[in-house]
Amino acid sequence: MMDRWAENRKREDGLSESAAQGKKEGGDQAGRTAGETAGVSTEAGIRAAVSHFEVLLREQLLRQQRMEEGEAAVDYSEKARITIGLIDGDGIGPVIMREARRVLEKLLADEISSGRVVLRKIEGLTIENRLALGKAVPDDVLEAIKSCDVLLKGPTTTPKGGSLESANVTLRRELDLFANVRPVTVPEEGIDWIFFRENTEGEYALGSRGVELPGALTMDFKVTTDAGTRRIARAAFEYARRNGKKNVAIVTKANIMKKTDGMFSRIAHEVAADYPEIEAEDWYIDIMTANLVNPRLRSRFQVFLLPNLYGDIITDEAAQIQGGVGTAGSANTGSRYAMFEAIHGSAPRKIEAGEGEYANPSSILKAAEMLLRHIAMTEQADRLHNALEICLETERGVIVTGHRDGARCAEFGDYLLEKL
Ligand code: NAD
């Protein structure tokens, strides 16, 4: 169904289309007049917002119905040909992706030469191209992405404000990548965590489609669906069962977000009932952020299950405990597609400081390991895992600090290739 927000604003209060669009996007305020925030114009704004909300509700209901129908996951061990799309991204993306490509080419040399695996470079997901076309993911890029089975993606820049949606949010929605899985380990402290973050709902589903009564208020929407929660909860408890984990922490703010987080917690417990050997515990996100830096408590946690925004924030905290965002990889998986990436962004300040070549590639290399496991190339994933362990123990002093005082990204790549 078409979104009529801008159209309604234009029709009901006589604003020009560009001014109405500017208001929708929270950017251009040029078309606003003094009387517009009160009286008749405010009434028109409210009516437009209400009909916009109806559109959103209907769209989300349709999405919930589609999810209920479900889709079987791809069995990669049976697949004759697997296409891995490689996307450089922005900022330090091309630097770390260069090493990831070299590693995949070496690990998958046999499969590439036999045609079982194809590495396909996907161009055009750059901030320059996206801004020029005004599209979070340009149509031809999305088509190229959909021709692949799995993706390894460098970080992409999202401008603050404006209307350009994050490429990641768009891809997660378009490819229905509902599970964001982020492992964090600190063996010497007994930390072995894995986070299951819901990846398509919460504050992100409609993040660029909130409403604004200019000069008066803005309102964004948070979405939790039954089917969306059930499938991420199932993924977390299945993982726990398959990996002998005994505890899943369900982390919400259900005391405040009573509808959305309340439903997330309730459904998570319904799913948990199918896994009686696993303890399901409720935690609030605020105290959980404190728990992660509490050395007396933190090693007791194993699997975390969280709505989108909390998962986004707390996994950066967890990565920092592991050694920094440059050390953590993540998987975005759905039934049909999967995308693997570093958890960090494009580090524009590092580029500005001329330190891009010193970026740490272990984040994207850990993501590459997760990709290999996902496509059932376990032996290659183990080889990468073991080589990374050796290199990160820095027996020969190839230490990447992210700055000029450390090794370059490419030096670490050379070292890793030696150890594979
Ligand atoms: P950032 O993750 O890019 O950087 C945070 C800090 O971590 C910076 O000090 C940076 O130098 C450092 N850092 C990041 N990766 C590193 C690496 N591999 N090695 C060494 N140091 C590293 O976060 P930000 O500055 O908030 O975001 C920059 C841009 O990235 C924004 O446009 C944001 O929207 C985008 N972003 C994209 C993704 C993604 O594509 N998955 C994720 C997060 C942020």
C-alpha cells in the first residue's frame, strides 16, 4: 500500500509538495508558517499523521502474515553452487575487505576452481552512489545482491538526519535477515557469550517513517510482531540446545515498553517452554548493561535474546570488553539469504586521520568464519578460526592497534595467510 503521509499533508493544508516532504523527513523547515503549528493546520497535521499511521499498521500486519507463512532454510550442504557476494562498503570497508577476499580465495581455492563456489564482487553500495541516487540500496545493486546466496559486507556509512535510510536496515528488511548473531569471547575471563538480536523490527522497522507536527512534536514507531519474535526466540533457544548451553537471558525494558517489549518477553517464554532443559531468565536492559562490566557476574551469562535496539547497543559494549569493535564479527541470517559483516561502522575519522590502512581486519575475518560455517564449509571455517587464534595471540608481534603505532591491516593479512 502506498504511503500517503506527504500527499495528505499537501492536500489538507495546502503546502507545496517539497515542503510537505521536508517535514516528513524532519529536514527542510522552509515551508513552515507561524500559524501552522496551531489551529487548523495542526488539525490537518493530526489527520495526516493518523492516516499515515493506518498505512503503517496495515503494512506491518501484512508483514506479520507473510512471516507466519514461513519459509524453509536453505541446506547449503546440498547446494551445487554457492555464490558469495563481496561488498566493500565505505571508509575502512575496502581496506578490511581486501584481506577478507584474499583469505576466502585461499581457503576456498578448490571450490572456486571446481565452480562449487563463486566469489562475486558487488559494486555500487557506496555512500556517494547511494546519495546521488537517493536510494539506501540502489535497485541494480539490490538485484545483484539477490543473485547471491550469502554476502560478506564491509561497513556502510549512514548520514545523520536527512532521509537516506541505512543500507543495513534496508538489506535486513529486503532480504528478511531476521537474526543478528554476535559472538563475544574472552577465554581468560570465562566469557563465552552469544547475542541473538532481532534484526528487522523494534525501532528500526519504521525508523525513517515517523511523524512530525513541525515546531510541536515528533513521534517514531516501535514494532513487535508475534511471528517476528517467535522466530528469533526459536533461533536463540535452538542454538542453546545444539550447543549445550543452559541459560538464555531475555533482555527487554518490558516494565516501561509494556506493549512491545512486554509481548517480546511473553513470547520468548512461550518458546522457552519447548526447551525445559534451558533456563530462561528475564533481565532489563539497563541492569544488563551494568552486568556486562561486573566481573563477579558476567561469566554466568551464555545466550542473550534481545529486541533490535537493545541488541544493537549492548553488543558494541560486549565487543569493547572483548578488545574493541574492530575485533567482532556478526551474522545477519534469514531463511533464504544471509549477510556477514563486522559489527563496527566505516570509521570515517580514521580515514580523515590517514589511518585507514591500520584498521583491524579481525572483525570481518571473524564474520568470514561465520559465513563459512553457515554454508557448511566447516573444515575451512575451523582452519580460519585456528589461524586467527594464532595470529591474535601475536606470537610474532603482528599487533594491529588501529593506529600508526601498530601493524597495517595488510601485514596482518599476510601473517594470517601464512598460518592458514
Ligand atoms: P565506527 O564503528 O565506524 O567507529 C567507532 C570507533 O571504532 C572509531 O574510533 C573507529 O576508528 C573505531 N574502529 C571501527 N572499526 C575499527 C577497526 N576495524 N579497527 C580499528 N578501529 C576501528 O562508528 P561510528 O563512527 O559511530 O560510525 C561511522 C559510520 O558507520 C556511520 O555512518 C554509521 O552509520 C556507520 N555504521 C555502519 C555499520 C554497518 O555498516 N554495519 C555499523 C555501525 C555504524
